[in-house]
Amino acid sequence: MPDLGLEVLLKGSNMLRLLQGLWVALRISLIAVVISIPLGLLFGVLMTRKNVVLKAIFRVYLEFIRIMPQLVLLFLFYFSTTRTFGWNLSGETASIIVFVLWGTAEMGDLVRGALISIIPQAVRRLIPLSINLITRMIKTTSLILMIGVVEVLKVAQQIIEANRMSSPNAAFGIYLTVFLLYFIACWPISMLAKYLERKWR
């Protein structure tokens, strides 16, 4: 049996810290989802309007969010805007802003696509896609460690670093555990989306 370094999880409060880090990721995702879904609904409805100027502005916003990697947006909000405008944003606040901007754009495009199809099918088409957006948002929170937010991946790195000498193989076991935690958090949501898609097809 290969040494996976899983015994590190039983040291002190390492497992509890991983779960707390997962909660940070889920909390940021949840707040962003709660804000971005209604904004996305409004955004999607407005994108179907005939106003050429409004449509052009929204299209530029949508393309900007899609082209710009989330990591760059995180750096932009956390480092650049705080220095330029003198804002005092925490890493979590910057993360929520970026995820709301991203979620609003993605949700708005989903709503726009659903609305231009036959109206009775719009909700059936939209709900599974919206649920899939939630799972993507949860998984993408792994990027926020780059701006200092202590979420599950950051905690994993801290545990591995603290046990590098005593348990050099811990990285595999710890990252495997992080993968399983993300899987446990996202799999039921993904299954719900697939179930609704099959039911309403």
C-alpha cells in the first residue's frame, strides 16, 4: 500500500481546517449566486430589448467577462482598484464582486438564450443550465487563494507545507481529500441539473 500521507489529516485540527476552508469557498459562491441570479435575470431580459445602445453595452460587458480570465479579474479588483481608488477591499469582498460580475454575465446570457426560444420551454431550458453555473462557480473559487483568501485549497497548501519534513508524501493525500470535498459539494448539484434536464427534455 503506497504512503499517501493521509495520516496528516488526523494531526491536530487539519481536517477541521480543510472543512472550514471549504465553507469559505461555498459561502463566497452562495453569496455570489444569490446576487448574480436576479441581476442575471434582469441582464438577460434587457439584452432582448430592441435598444441598440443598451445591447451594445451589454455585449461588450459580456465579452469582456468571458475573455478575461477570472484570475486576472481577481487581481484587477483586489490589487489594482484598491491602489487606484484607495478602496479597502478584503480578499473575500473582491472575490464576491468578481464572481457576481461573472455570474451575472453568464446567467444573463443563459436567460437571453432561453427567452429568444419558445417561451414555455425557456424555464425548462434555463434551470438545469443555471444549476450547472453554480457548480462551475464553486469549483472556480479555488482561484481566490491567489489573492490571499484562506479557502480549502489554501488550507491544503498550508498543511502540506507544515508537514513537508515529517510526511513528504502528504501532498497527494491532501489534494485527493480536497478533490473529494469539492466532489461531495458539487456532485449532488450536478445530478440535480441532469435530472431536471432529462425530466423536462
